[in-house]
Amino acid sequence: MPDSSPGPGRAELAVETVDLRREYRARRGPAVTALDGVSIAVEQGEVHGLLGPNGAGKSTLMKILSTVLLPSSGSARILGHDLAADYKRIRPLLGIVFGGERGLYPRLTARQNLRYWAALYRMSGTAGRARTEELLDEFGLAERADERVETYSVGMRQRLHLARGLLADPRVVLLDEPTNGLDPLAARQLRELIGRLAGEGRTVLLATHDLDEAEVLCDRVTMINHGQVVAAEAPRTLARLVSQQDRIRITAAGPVLDRVRELPGVARVVPAEDGAAVISVDSKEAVGRVLAFVVSAGVTEVRTELPSLEEVYLQLVHRNEERSVVAR
């Protein structure tokens, strides 16, 4: 593996893992491999997605990076600090948001929760109170700051989780499924808050199985399946790498679509939710053929596009599983 350490003038990576493995050993039966040689590199200031289905190994990787779990082998560094040797120096640099019920005390108010965690971060009383008020206001919780958290909606609790994770002004924020269980409005509000973190210069590592979320928020994504890295690129770059068919989106009447289906090189014509139709073709020549026909038919709403991140993910996972079967 090539040396990934920073060269002269190159900024230190925010997060770096090299051949990271983690096995869980049961009393009976074989060991279960959660991570199988995972290597990732996350630049400072980047929103980086860990994308994969439940059980892919995302949460195990996040626990290792948050210093609560040791790897079985391999190495990891946060802002240049070795995770195994320098964990005490790493922890103040991290903001960790795992969501759910972990990390909040429901019988305390939001203000009490944040002040309690500020004390655990060893912030002075004055600094802790000031930071608490700042975050309550920033996350839209000030009006209900003195109500018990057990009365909050799921969305409000997630905002409070994020506020707690930012108390110590961390440089790297680890988010594990932060919008899981939220209604669409609350999820959108939380995504806007995550976008603001990157605008503040923080590095965000976001574990999610929500493909739309990753496509909207992330500068790059690392796709994980069965504990292995499937691919790591910007969403649009991944789309170009795996796209075997060009696609054309048009808005046209049924008779035009029927004629399009008969053109050489057209693989399929699929209706889209917005009333348009997506035409998949198998060659550049077919693209020109379809475009020439729909323009001559008077169609004015035409554009070419790349596959969605969901389609990319399914293709890459399928290839990874095929290779695994051959290797066995």
C-alpha cells in the first residue's frame, strides 16, 4: 500500500484508517468479522459519508474512531494522532453524536443536559453557561430549554444531541445515523444544521444508509458492504465510473415514448415521479439518435443525466458480492 502520510506542505488528514479489522469472538462458533481491511482518508473540512446497509460495519468503525472500541488489527489516526497511543489527545478533538437515547438524560431539561456535559468536558462554569446558551439559541431550543427532554419530539432530541456534540467546539464530528427515525421535516432541518458544520470548517464523518442524504450532504462517500470498502469517491464521480448506460430525461406524450422504445440502442424507457420519462441507451450513437428524434418530434424538455447514488450503490455492492463468491 502506498504511503499516505502527508508530504511537504500537505495538510494533515482529519481521519485516516489503514487496513482496519475488527472481529467479535463468541464463546461458541467462529469469530464474526465486522471490519475487514478498511482503509479510508478524510480531508479536513470535508463532509464524508460512510454509506452502507445495516450490518455493513459503519457503527463499528465509528466506535473505533471515537476511541470506545479497539481494532483487532490495523491503524487509525485523527488529525495526525494515533488512535491507540494518543487517545487522550484525540478525545478533545472529537464531537460524537450517536443519537437515539444515548447521551441525554430525559428527566433533565435541555439546559441542564448541556451544562452537565460542559462540566464533564471540564469547561469552566462561565464558559459552560455561555456555550450552553449559544447552542440552545443556534439549534432552536432556547424557548423550551427549561422543559424536560422527555417531553421533546424526536427531532428536538436529535438537535439537542448535535448541540451536545458541539459543546467543546470539536474539529471532527462523528455522526452515526443522525436522521434515523425523524419525520421528513425534522430530517431536513437536521441536514441543514449538518451543512452548516462544514461551513464552519469542521470535518464531518457521517454514517448513513440513506442514499439521498449522502448525495445531498457529502463531498465524498465511502461505500461499505460486509465490512469491506466497495468504493470511495465523490457521488458524481462514482456515477461516471459505474455508468454503463447513458440516460436521457424527457417530458413527452405517450406516442412519442412508444416510438422512442423502438429506436436502436434504447435499453428501456421508465416513467419518473415528476411526470417525465427516463430513457437508458447503450451507446453514444444511441444518444444522438434519441436526441435527434425527440427534437424532431417537438420535445423541448430534454436533458442527459447520471445515475442516482442509489443505482451506483446497488451496482457496486452487486459487483463486490460477485467477487466475494468467486474468491470463496
